[in-house]
Amino acid sequence: MNRRQFLNLAAGGAMAAVMPSAGCQSELIKRRSAAARRPTIIFIMADDLGYADLGCYGQKHIKTPNIDRLAAEGTRFTQCYAGSTVCAPSRSVLMTGQHTGHTRVRGNSGKVGGVGPQRRVPLEPEDVTVAEVLKQAGYATGITGKWGLGEPDTTGIPNRQGFDEWFGYLNQKNAHSYYPPYLWHNEQKQILEGNKDGKREVYSHDLVTDFALDFIRGRKADPFFLYLPYTIPHAKYEIPSTEPYTDKSWPQDAKVHAAMITRMDRDIGRIMTLLKKLNIDDKTMVFFCSDNGAAQRWEGIFDSSGLLRGRKRDMYEGGIRTPMVVRWPGKVPAGKLNAIAVWYFADVLPTLTDLVGAKTPPDIDGISVLPTLLGKKQITDDRFLYWEFFERNFQQAVRWRNYKAVRPAPGQPLELYDLAKDLAEKHNIADQHPKVIARIEKYLATARTESPNWPVKSAKKK
């Protein structure tokens, strides 16, 4: 079943739900009552935030009181993974529920058809996003921040992938500047007059937050899905003020990094305050995470990767493990640390479709972890989680049970680490566990399909 068939089928089911026969009025009332109980969903994602950049994950120097409060009022997960180790493919996994061996966008840029210059690859019409599924289920859908999955006038722009409203950066390169000359509002450029001719008067992050707040106010009456992929703390290191860190003896970029995170934390506090003011706090499910690991480890200052090996663009834990906080009063256990559940971005789409009672698209790699989020017993570690990455040759990684396997280049043997005993991935134990290696190699033989835009044969050898 392709995307069009799936959406048409879902649309037929939705019509049946709203156009019952005269003898089904009681059923209609029940369905409307169930719909009214569906939560609003806000998914907040930072950009290049390290696993240990938050107070609730051990950070000592960067102030994040509002995110820490989210964790205190919800559940903090320590074994959650991003979709990739860089921006665009991680977001593609999040949106489609397919891992990087199947999702459309497998890198920040690729060669279309395997030839020609590197270019950004957009989502296509047959790709089904979580926004499309939720919209089909009756949710208003909005996004503000950085998209990264479609250039102007392509099939990948947010309004053509299930989002009713959209404001922010289409292009991840443009998102490197926090004082851009324009942002996109739906399919139109919004010129930022205060940033013309080299001026730096309009800080884009603040506009993104304002849009998010306005979207929440305008949609408060009915369930909505707001995807808020902030650009902070991705470099460039630009911010109107480095307070409250201006007097620190750190390098200037470190001050900006910390100030960016604290500014984002402040705005998450504003969002949470608004939810309470609008009396929708108790029916809103909030997620907070990062799109990949820390761009810089900031060793000796913030130690942004914590005990994890590596950082962004690495297939080790520091490149793909993400902080993940989930809050929903009365539903998600409050003040809980979940150090057992193993899940990743591919699970978000099926989890949210399960949450709202929608049909899950075919051919996805994720599973619903809704029982886990609600504090119920669920076994998620006896499956394989998969990643691949092309910028540094063709690399692969697999998580199975407590084991983490990494293939640093085609044709090279797998490295193997026992994360239960060796979180920092210091000790390669592949020679000691031939049966585990054989099991993972068997999985890898069928884990992926070839992409015309990222053909394995084109990966350059070091």
C-alpha cells in the first residue's frame, strides 16, 4: 500500500466516523467523547544539544530550570536515541517512522540518482509524515523552527507534508544564521526588515517562540500537534546577550552556547505557563529532546556528551543518544527516571498514532512505545535499532539488547560494546562474542534498502 492509498483509506475511515446513520447517534457521541479526550501534542526539539547539556541530565553550569521542571513533572528517559547523528536524516526518521536505512532523507545532502553534485533531497508525495497522519485524525498541525526536509517549491515543504501552518527555516544552511534576512511563513518569504543590509535587530529564535505561542492560543479549543524544532544551540554562536554568563571566564563561544540553551529554557517556560493559563496543561503531552549529539563536547567546561563517547557525526553514543523528557499530567508518571526503555525517533510516529487512535502507515521501522511513556511494562530492548551515515564513508550502527555494534567503514569488522558495563564504549568485545556478532550481521544483511540518492557504492574510502 502506497502513501496515497493509505491516506485515502484513512480519509474514508474518518468520513465514516463523522457521517453515521441515524441509528448510530450514540456511537457518534462516544466517538466525539473519545476525541475530546485526545491530548494536544507539543514536540520540542533542540538542535545539537548535548546529552549532558541539561541540569536534569547532570549539567552543572548551564541553567535549565524549566526543562528540569518538565523532567520533575514527567519522565526522564536515559536510553532514547535520535534518528541520526546529523540534522536532516534525524528529522526524516522522526517524521516518517523509518530508520536511516529506509527513510527518504539519509543525509544533509545527497547525489540525486547517485550522480551529479551534492544537493538537498526533499520528502516526496509518497512519504507519509506524522503530521499527515495526525491531520487525517482531526488534529490541527503546526511547525515552527527548522525543517530541513524540503527546499522552496518542492514536494518536501511542510505545507505539502501535512502541516496546516509553518514558520521558520526550510534550509538547514540558512538556519546557521540567527539574524537571517528572511524566514518562511507557509509558502511565502517573510522579509525581516531589521536584518537587511547587515543589520542584526531581529533574533530568529524569538520569532519562532512567538509563533509557537500564537499557534497555541489560536488552537486551544481543539487538540493540535505543534512540532517545535528550535535551531538553538546550533552554531553560529550568535545571541543578543550572553547573560547570565557574561562574567564567566569561559571562551566567548562557550558563553553563547550556554546563553542559547538558557534562552530556549526560558521560552519553554513561557510555553508551559501559557498552557496553564489556557487551562489545557493537563491535556497536553509535551516532549523535549535533541536532534543529535553535541556539536562540541566542551570538555572541561560543560562536558556536553557526559560519559558518552563521541559527538555529532559519530555513530557512538555521544552522536546519537538524546535526552528525552515526556510530560503529561496524570498520564505520564511524574518524577520518574526510566533507565531501561530503549527507543528512538522512528518510534514517535507509531506512538502518536496509537495515542490518538489513528491507523499507522505501512512499512515503518518504529513501534508504539505508548505503554512505556504511560509507565506500563513494555519490553523494547529485544529488537534491533539501526543507523547509517554517509558523510564519513558508509558507517553503520546497531543497538540490540545491551549491545551496541559499530561498523566504521564498508568491509571492516563490527566493533561491539556492552553498554550495560561500558557506557563510554571504550572496550571492543567483538572477539569475545562471536554469536552476538553473527546475530547482528544476519540482521544487517536485510536491515536496509538501497537509496538512489545515497548509494553505498559511491561512499569514498578513506
